[in-house]
Amino acid sequence: MPAAAPLPPVPAEVLDEWWEPFEAFLAHERRYSRYTLRNYRQAFEDFYRWLEAAGRWTGEFDSLDTRQLRDFVIEAQRRFDRRTLHNHVSGLRSFFKFWLRHGRVPRNPFVGVPLPKLEKRLPQFLTEEQMKRLLAGPQRLLENESIDAFTAWRDRLAMELLYGGGLRVSELVALDYGRIDLATGVARVLGKGRKERVCPLGRVAVAVLEKWRREFARDTGPAAPVLVTPRHERLSVRQVQLSLKRYLALADLPLELTPHKLRHSYATHLLNAGADLRLVQELLGHASLNSTQVYTHVSMGRLKDIYRKAHPRA
């Protein structure tokens, strides 16, 4: 099957005039992550190419109506899954909101444009027993002399922080020693939108961190990264993802599970143990309680299972 033809580049003058000011606003004022900037740019470029191909590009974005944007959404469904389409439209709504405030467009044409409904997907998570198997992986490989002590303790620390602190993988690799208080066992984490939150790390994660810091860290200054490569360079998100797959295979768990699923497990296990929903929202750094409530569906299923097994009238 022949490779798909490369997409035509968006003209530099279009990017300079329309994209660059919006990107600067997102990066410096809203402090969006580079992943969000990348996704929003993809949405902008895709929308521009659609306008160009349909003969609707006039050099401005001020003459679009709802009917045209419905056509765009219908056509985009052939190229993107529903969740990606929702994310793209969210980025384009923000784009038009920005230029509406700056007087370049008369309205936000994406407001009110209907989108296909999203499937309600419950978050994947590991049971407590599965988490134990996963977290034991580095020590097993070390005992078998399959990996060295540096790698074993670093990889265990990464998983302990993801699960013990509920960190996003991007927050994990960005964590510096200056943001951790070992005496209290908490970390100050910069989450989405550069918002800071306090994350208790848990007794086990702190113990592993202390050993790592004492025996393997070369630089423990305030700006030094906690997780590093053997060359003592900051570990990347991709490296964490790849190392996790090794331990998933060792624990006979699905390889498609990502580091984010350890965060899902963290939230689910807290709620299963009776933690307050708003507390879990704060620990996760969710701006809206709706983002956290998805975990109650998982926990409710667990409660119903316990009820069925334990109640004589179940």
C-alpha cells in the first residue's frame, strides 16, 4: 500500500498572522503545556487546509457561519475519532475566542456547533494486587541480575511516585528536588495550566526516594531533576513509558496500559477506601469535580460487588 502523500504546509504568512499570536498567548499567559500547544496547532492547520481545499479561505476568518462549520465537523468525522474531533473543536473555539477579543472576528462561529456524542469510557485501573505485582518488577529483575541497581531503583521510584502521589507522567519527569519536602513527605507539583498543588507521596514512595537520593543521585540541588538517565540527564516521558512496558510484561498485565493508568489506580483505590471525592479532586488537580466523578462509577461497581457477596438479601 503506497504511503500517504504529505500534507501541504500551511503558508508562513498565515501562521505568522493568525497562529503565532494565539500560541504566544497560550504559552505565556495561559501557560499551556507543549502537548496542548502541539494539539491546538494541529487543529488549526487541519482547519485551514479544509478551508483552502473547499475554496473558502479568503485570507480572514471573519465570514464563517454555522452551516459551513457543520460541514467541517461532518467531514472531519471521516478523519478523526470522536474524542480527537472534540479536542480539535475545543482548540478552535479557543482560537476564535482569542481573535474575537482582539476584534479580528465578529463572533465565535464554533459556539453552538453540534458534535457527535462521546462514548462514556470508564478509566482503566489496576487492582491493588496487580499494583503490588507491577511495583515488585524492578526488584525481581535486579535479583535476577537482568538490570543494574541504578535502573531498578529509578524505575521503582518512578512507579511509586506515579501511584503513591497520583502524578501525571509529565509532572513526574519535571519534578525537581527543590519541590519535595522529605520531612513531611509531600511534593509541590506544577500541573496543567502551571497550577501548583501539594501531593502527599506516601510512606513507601518517600522511603524509596530517600534511598535513591542517598545512593544514586549525583546532584540533589533544588533545580536538579529527581529522575535521571545513567548520564544524569533528566528522564523523558517516552523513557518512562517504555520502562513501564517492561514491568507490565513481567507482571503479565496488558501492555497497552500507560503511566496515566497508575494515576487512575491511585484515585480509584483512594475512593474504594472511603476518601472524600472533593479531597481526591484536590489531590489530582482537577479543575472540575466532573473530571473526578468518573472514578465514582468504578468505585460504585466495587461497592456493589462487595454488597452482592456480603449481604444476605443481595
